[in-house]
Amino acid sequence: MPNFRLLLAALSFIASLLLALQGQSPSERFSHLQTGIILPKVVAHAKPEQSYALYLPSAYSPDKRWPIIYAFDPGARGSVPVELMKEAAERHGYILVGSNNSRNGSWKMEAEAAEAIVQDTHARLSIDDRRVYFAGFSGGARVAAQIAQVCKCAAGVLLNGAGFHPMAFESKEAPFVVFAAVGTFDFNCPELVSTDDELEKLGYPHFLRPFEGPHQWAPASAMEDALAWFRLQAMKSGREGRDDSFIALQAAKETDRARALEQSGDLYAAWKEYRQAALMLAGLADDPALSARAGALEKDKAIRDGAKREKQEFEEQEDMSREISTGLFELQQNPLNRAEIRNTVEKQLAALRSRAEHEKRQERLRVIKRALAGLLVQAMEMGNAWLAQKDSSHAKDYFELASVADPDSTWALGNLAVARAMDGDRKGTLDALRRAKSKTKDPVRFTEWLNEEPTFAKLRSIPEFSAILGTSTQH
């Protein structure tokens, strides 16, 4: 967790900025932006080095004030969350903003990105400051939660793949609502469940939506749930007018979801869904049947067994990761037997990955995949720390180990290429780039990265690099 005092100093301006901007009309000079499509790069007028992806609903008009969601991606991919939320934002009337500068790194950088997008959007757009939301994935989720807690200006937070620690802050009030989403194979699943429990104890309105998948932004279907849930919470607080037909629709959807889980035999998940549905609708469309069903299921032995099984899975994930994680930390100390430790960690990672490839039981596979993903991220973060110190040799070790944990990770392979290029290893660099290109799911962005990464400057004139670049461009 970052130093709270430093973070407070870096982000407190957002609260004062929003207060100063409240009630002001957007400048006519900047307000003419196309609606109904994603604008991938809107340059901030006052700070042209900052930009953001923007989506304005088709019905957007400056004649009324609109709710807004500011999104933070750990890799500065502003368009990614905007694309995932676009359809829900169109239906529910939200402005979407995704920073193109915010990325995992210093909190000062994150704060500057947040300041720029808040300031510029308020200059251009008609925003309802009672309905300002922050969203983020992974490191970006932590940014979103920290900003909301410091600025006291958020109506809600949308967390993807990472939580926060509300009990670590002095205030026991619930200053904003929290919708969280996490993949079933996400290594941070235990953290999100723990965060949800803390929110329950503190009385935050909260909702946790699991989805089938790894550590990633939630799919569009989960974003629909999030934005609809935010609207219901806004109706409860009086920030949005009551809409009985919308309330009835959401009540039916949640009831159907809970019943489907119960019919599938997953009583533990069904019990959680019934409870969440009852809390979601409390004060709007209280349905005694939902609370009654949750209460009845809670007495079932299957619910206690489900809770025990979930806890056991989290403990097994930690046990699987512990020895390898310790080895990764030992490498940081640059011991005399560094090569021996590295080889041991590599073999352990390869063995764990082999277990994942051969495991047939879904509940076991889930635990193994979570452990591998967590170790991948640990190796990457350690490698990036060495890279920031210009120590390509140590960084390369970690990126190579990360690619053992996940040979399909373009994140690991791309950073490995950078470290090898810094080390003067032309052949190794080209090999890593070819592998990264074959694995990328976004060839356009990959090509942009090849053109922009300064470490590859000396390679751009050679045919082998041009071949990689040219092939990528054709996609």
C-alpha cells in the first residue's frame, strides 16, 4: 500500500478541483465532440501530453448533466475499458473516460493523469458531480479506490481484479458504493472476496460479480451489471429519479440468476446471489422471497461446505505459490548461488505449469491457474523494478521466469525483448519479439509499441526487425 500521506498530498487537489468546477457550465469552445462512438484520443487542452479515450452516449446533450466514469488501466490502454463499458453506457446514459497516461508506476504519475482527465472533461462536458465514478483494473483498480477514498468526491467505484483495504482508513463511514468483478482464475480472487467481507462489516453498499476468466477487465456483461447496479444505488440515495420499470427489470434479472445457480446445484453461489439481490433491492423493491430463500439456504450444509471449500482453495493457492515466491525474493538479494536458485525456480514453475496442462478436475485447475498467474505478476513486477534501475541482467532473469509461468504472455515476452535489447543480445531480442508477435491479441497496438519503444532504435534498420514490423502491420 502506498504511503498514505504522500498519496493524500498528491491527490487532494482532485477534491478541490471538483468542488471548484461544480455548477460551472462547460466551455463552448471545447464542448463539440462526436457522440455515439469511441474517440480513442482526446488531447487535454491544458496539458497536451495527457490524453484519454472518450465515449459520449448518442443522446448526450449539454442541456443536462450526465454521470461520468473515469477508468484507469494498468497499461495506459484508455480505450480498453471504454470499449467494454460502451454498450452499457449507451443504455444507461454514462459518459466514459479512459486515461491514456495512467499506468502502473508512481502515484504522482497516476495523480497527474487523474487531474488532467477530470479537469479537461469538466471544461468540455456537462457532468453531474453527484455521480462521479472511478473504475480500474488491477493496479488501476487500486488507483480508482485510493482516489475515491482521498477525494471524498466519488459516488462509486468499479473494481476489476484487485481490491482495497477500507479498514485501513480512519473513517468508518461508507462514502461511496463499490461494485467489484473478478475472474474465476484470477490470482486476486481471494483478495476480492476478502475486500467484499470488509465492505460488509463497514456497511458499504457492495456487490461482487464473479465471471469465468483470468486476471483481466470484466466482460461487457459484467459491466452491464455494474452500471445498472450503480443506477439502483443512485436511486436509493436520491442522485437519480426513481424508475419503477427499470427497478422491476433488474429485480427479475437478479432473481433469475440466483434461481439458475440454485437449479445448477451450486447452492453456495446461489445463496450469495440471493443475498446480494435482496440487498440490492432493499428500499426500492423489497422482495421478502429473496431474503427468505437466502435465509433458508444458509441453513443448508452445502452452504457451510461451500464456504469451507472456498477457504481451502485460497489456502492451497497460497501453499502452491509460497516456495516459488520465496525463490523469486531470494534472487533479488543477488546471492552467490543465484544461478542455482534461478534454475530451481524455473523447474518449479515448469512443473506447476505442467500440472495445469494435465489437470482434468476444474476445481484443482482453478487453484493451479490462480497460483501461476500470481507468480507471473510477481516475476514481472520484480523484473520491471530491475529494469527501472537499468539492470537488464537481473530484469532478464525475471522476465524469462515469467515466460516460463506463461509462455503465451505477450507482457512477459515484450519485456524480455526490451531487457535483451538493453543487454546487446540482438538474436535473443528478435526471438522474443517473434514469439510475442505470434501471441499478441492486439496486433495494431503491438505494431505501435514496436515503433515507439526506444530500446529498439538500433534494430529498426535491420531486415529481421523490419520483417517482424511488416508482418504485424499487415494484420
